Amino acid sequence: MMTKNEVKIETKKHIKEVELLLLRIVSELENRAIAHDLSKFSKYELPIFEKYTSKLRDTTYGSDEYKQFLKEMKPALDHHYANNRHHPECFTLTVADDFQYHEKGKKNTICCMNLIDIVEMLCDWMAATKRHTDGDIMKSIEINQERFGYSDELKQIFINTVSTINNG
């Protein structure tokens, strides 16, 4: 049996280890915050985003018009997704196949992401809703569940996190 002092020492070691791991996550999130979407300034993306950003703002996320704009933006979006891990589209279906993860008949490429990617993705969604005249993060979470095939549990985690961010 450990003494009271030994338990305190072990607990302090544990607390310090958790602190160090959390600080690694904070550091990675800071790096993501600084580098977020910088590829949009590239010659592959900027001309197309110049043409479509204002058009997208005036459309409803997930609408047929919105989807048509995305099709027209395909060259820029392909480059953007390939260079930004916070987009599920960054992960090819071939990679998703390796995970053998299917939900609602769709491939779930979100399962290929890590928690850092997911936090950045959710923040991106939240910011994107502010660019649309009728943006609504809760509706976006619903639409994206259908689009990306993530579970009800992950959807609820997104909702809980939005609430924490908005009220924090």
C-alpha cells in the first residue's frame, strides 16, 4: 500500500503529464489557427474564390444552388481539400476504405481525421455560418451529418462543443 506522501507524488506526476499533453494540443491548435486556409491565397484557389465567395454568401448552405457553385469551384476545392486536413474531403475514399467504416450507406471520411482536425473543422463551420446571410451552425451540423455520414454521438458532441464555445 502507498503512503499518503507517495500518493501525492504520483498524483502530481500524473497532473503534470496531463498538463504537458494538453499543452501539446494547445500548441497544435495555435499552429492550425495561424495556418488556417492559407491555401486560399494560392494561384490555384484565389481566382475561383474571388469569383464565388460573394455568391456563396447569398445562398443557403446545402441548397441546390450552393451545390452547383461547389461543382463549378471544383478545381479550387480539390486543391483546397487536398491541402487542408480539417476538411473530411482531404481523406480519399481509398483511405476511408482502409478503415472499413460505413454509416448510413456512405463512406465516413471523418473517421480518418484526428481530434485536432475535428476541432478546426467545427470552428471552420461555425465561422462559415457567419458568412452566409441565413447561416445557422445547428442546421449545418445536421446537413453535414448527412453529407459526411457521422454518427448521432458525434453530432451531439458538435452541438455540445458549439454551446461551450458560444457560452465560454
